[in-house]
Amino acid sequence: METNNFSIETENLSLWYGDFQALMDVSVKIPDGKITGLIGPSGCGKTTLLRCFNRVNERYGNVTTKGEIKILGKNIYDSDVSLLELRKTVGMVFQRPNPLPISVYDNILFGLRIHSQFRSLTRTQSDEIVEEALTSVFLWDDLKDKLKTRATSLQLEQQQKLCIARLLPLKPKIILMDEPCSALDAKGTLAVEELMSVLAGTYTFLIVTHNMAQARRISDECIYMFLGELIEHRETQALFETPEHPKTADYVQMRYG
Amino acid sequence: MNRSNLLYNVIAIVILALVLFMFWNFAASTSYVEGKITSGGVVIDTLSTIYGYLYGMIPICCVLILFSLAVAFYLEEWLSHRSWQYRIIERIIAIFACIPSLVYGLFCAYFIVVKSQQISYLTLTIAVFFIVVPVTIRTTQQVIQKVDLSVREAAYALGAKRMRVIADHVIPNTFPMILTGIFTTISRVLAIAALFIVICGWKITESNSKHSFDIPNNAIVLLSSALLFSVISCLFEKKKSL
């Protein structure tokens, strides 16, 4: 896939769940290597938009999409686009930590095993990949003796970091995060935010959050959505301090939502 | 419905029809319990019943259970819950699952005692089909539905295909509970068979001087087996990992 200054571009993107229109002509450009926040009241289409980018939405069957989505310059609905390759390029972290109910070690390697030939990884290679991924998310010291532990038995914060770590061996270009800290306490939230700040630059982050303080703290750019429409997309500081649209002003100044 | 879904449906229906056709031919052509030939006629004693069960019930139950598991996985993993096919199959299963298994036992007894005067594979297969299939499909569906959606989403988002998600996550996580359902169903079949032996055995012994049943022993063996399977199903239930 060819690269330009924008990791994600959409053009007049509309989406329907059955008869209900969840997204209305959304046109947006997400810059490369930055953290972009998606904010807005519940039900405004943030998560729907996020899920469009790795086509996870399609699993629900009654979804109709119109418009164009380009990831790294390539339309993801083109017939020659492999869903497998797309999901390798666009990783996703969910609202609730959802490690697979297997060991920590196998969680890290799960994605890689899907995308590589059967038994093509040697034991040494696997060990190195696991160590590297866990080190990147600052979990190696805590988990190096618990690699065979079932991942679901870890603390929530560790589980969420593990969910980020399991994406890294696939070397994704974009990481989508759907309220990744909503199930975590303040310490866990801080740990994930620090991790994002460290990884930003290498990866493009798009994060859905209800926590405005968090959006303000970690994102470089921010998008405000309302009832399926993109209302405003600007640099975070500008959007919070001098919002151009009255709806954005109402929301960021907490007069609504 | 898109073209590939239509193709999957057609293939599934053809395989299903073939399996049922072959099974029906097998069932219709084989006799079930062979008694011991003695000077007093044919005596169907406890050992003959156990042998008949091993010979007759195990293939029937295995095929029907595998068939039920396949249907349950097809319904839950492939078919959209909003599709008309899903709704129709669901209704049919719900109707048959609601009928007490005693009714099927009595249906079986009626055909043996009143119609054919002998225990045939076919009658047995029909009765066991209606006892085993709807309940096994229902329990398996419920177990599959319990697999956390987030686990599926995580696997799909990493690029896993449907078969991979089923093989790596759905089956390993649901297996103990699926086994519980299977053993509970087998236990029900055995309990119904005990009742069936009492009614049919008594009636056949009474009406046919050349055949006789060792009714109390047969019934006790079947009821004990039913109890054993119930206990086994409880053990698996404790091991459930969901």
C-alpha cells in the first residue's frame, strides 16, 4: 500500500444499519503518525466510524456503506484488497480489554500465526517476538515469569496493555482504539496514555473517548461528531479553546452531553 | 443473500440430505435386538439388550449428535439471525424441543406394539432423532451464544477467519458445556428407553409366545446407565470454562 501524509481518508462516507443511518457524508483526513481523538455524545457514530476502517462492521450483516475509505492511499472496498491484509495494517483495541482466553504467550503470537505460514516461526523467533512486544508496552518485567498464564487472569490494566502488545508483532500502521480506558482505573488509564504517547509517531492512533480531559491530554487533533455528522476537525487545543461551530462549543464547554 | 451464502446453503442442504438418506437406508435395513434362541423361543435378556444398545444406539446417537452439533454451529456461526432460514429452523427446533421425550417414547412404543410387533432400527431412529436432535441443537446453540462477543471481535480484528475462530476459541471454550448437553441428552434417551422396554417388552412377551423380555433387569440396567450419564454430565458441567 502506498503512503501519503494521511493514514486514513474518507470521502462522503455514509453508513446504514438496516434503515437507520448512522453516518452521514463523513469526509475526514487522519494525519500520519499522530494521535487523533474522536469525541461526541453517545450514539453519534464515533465507534461506527472507527469500525469502518478495518471493516469489522461488516460482520453484522445488515450494514450498508456508501462513499470511499482510503487507508494509506488505497480504497479498502476495492476488489483487490485483502481483508486479512487490511486487518494486519489496521489494528484495533476495544472498549473492554479482550485478551483471548489462551496464554499470554499465545495471545501475542495469535495474530502473527494467522498471517504467517504454518509453523514458520521457530521457538527462538517466537520468544524474541513475545519479549519485544511485551517490552514495548512495559509488561515484560511483570509478565516474563507468567507467559504461560491465561491472559484473562491478568489485571485489567495488564490485559489492555496486552491487547495493544498483541498488535505490535503484526507491525500495523494504524491502531484504532475504542474507549480503551473506559474499564480502567486512573492508574491504568495513565499507563495506557503514556504507552500511546511513546508509540505515537511509529503508529497512527485514532481513539474514541468520552473523557474530554483524556482527549485534550493525549490527542494532537480532535474530531467532534454529532448525530452521525462530522461537525468539526481541528487541532485539539484549537478545538477546545476556540471551537468554530456552536455545537462543538456547547459540547466542549459541557453545556451539552 | 449474496451468491457465496447461497452456495454455502445449497452445499449444506445437499450434504445434510445425503447423510440423512444414507442413515435412513441403514436404519431401515437393520434389525435391532437379537434375542437368544432357546427351546422356549427367543428370549431377550439383559445381555441381549445391552448388546442391542451398543450395536444399535451408539451409531444412532453418534450420527445424530454430530448432526445436531453441525446444525447448531451452522445456525450460530454461519446463518444470519435475521435471515428467514434461521427463523424457520429455529421455530421448528423450538416446537420439537418443547415436546416431552415421553411422547416420542410412546410414539415409538405404539409403532412397535400395534404396528410391527418387533423392535426395528427405523422406529428407534425416528424416536431417538426427535429426542436427541432438537435438545442437543438447543443446548449447543445456547452454549455457543455464551462465548463472549469480545473474544470473537478480538480474533476477527486480528484477521482470523471464521473457521479459525471456531476451531481456536469457540470449540475449546464451549467443549465441556457441549459435552454436558450431550451426556444429559443420552441420559434422557436411556431413561425413555427403560420405559419403552417396560411397555413394549411386557406387551410383546404377552402377545408373542416366541419372544420374551427380562423386563425388570433390562429396565434397571437402562435406568442405572441413565443415572451414570447424568453424573458424568454433572462432572463436565463443573469443568466448564466459560
